[in-house]
Amino acid sequence: RFNSLSDQSFKFMNYGRESILPGETVQQFVFQPGIKNPFFTIFGMTFYKPAALAHMAVCTDRELILIQETGSDKEMSPARYGGIWQYIPLHCIDSISVEDTAEDRVKLLIRCQPDAVIEKVFDRSNLVELENFCKDMQKAISVSLI
């Protein structure tokens, strides 16, 4: 299921594969490469400041898996190796939605019990894919509650 990531990020392709438990079925996933904002330009060269590290959201029939690169929160510099995984059982998720932000970005908002909100920033070019992801997640959440 993650073979389509081989050209974009071989690392995240493997992260996705390693995250799935035996017998679990991947419904859908969304990958976001690292996002950089222009910082300043000098002598025709533009320098960029990272705005978000690379990350991926994976919906399975049992859980939502969030994977992101490791790095410093202050400098947002990605580490060469390693990642951070969050596993959220579907029955713990109240809702999932997409919200507009500034600078051609959108946020994936995951509302969990009790009163926790997880936000992931994506590029606006992923909007249609994120909306489809949210629809699939809502279906998976409703099935897990039965």
C-alpha cells in the first residue's frame, strides 16, 4: 500500500510498513514532505526556515497512526534518522476535520477523548486528499463504535 511513497520518501514508505500490525488493513494515508518558508534573500539566493517537519497520517481499520520526523521544536531541524509514532485507537477519536490556515496551509484537526486536539499542518495542495482522508476516517470511527 505504501509503494507510491518510494519516489517521494523511501524512509516514510518503510515507516508506514513497519507501523502496521499483522491483520490490520490500511484504509488510506496522507504524506506531507517538510514545509519551508522563505527566510531572507541575499545575492539572489533565498534561505528557508522550516515550518513543519515531514509527517504522515495512516488510517487503518483499528487505529490512526501519526508519524513524523524527529527534530528540535525550536529549530525545526529534522534529524537524519528516527521518527515519532502516535497510535490512536479509533474508538478514542471524536472527530477529524480540515481547517484553513494562513500561507497556503491547512490543518488536520483530530479531536480525541478527553478534550485533546492534535493538529498537523499540511500544504494546501493536499486539501482534496485530506478531505477524502477525513471522510474515510469518519466511516472507520463510526464502524469502530458499533
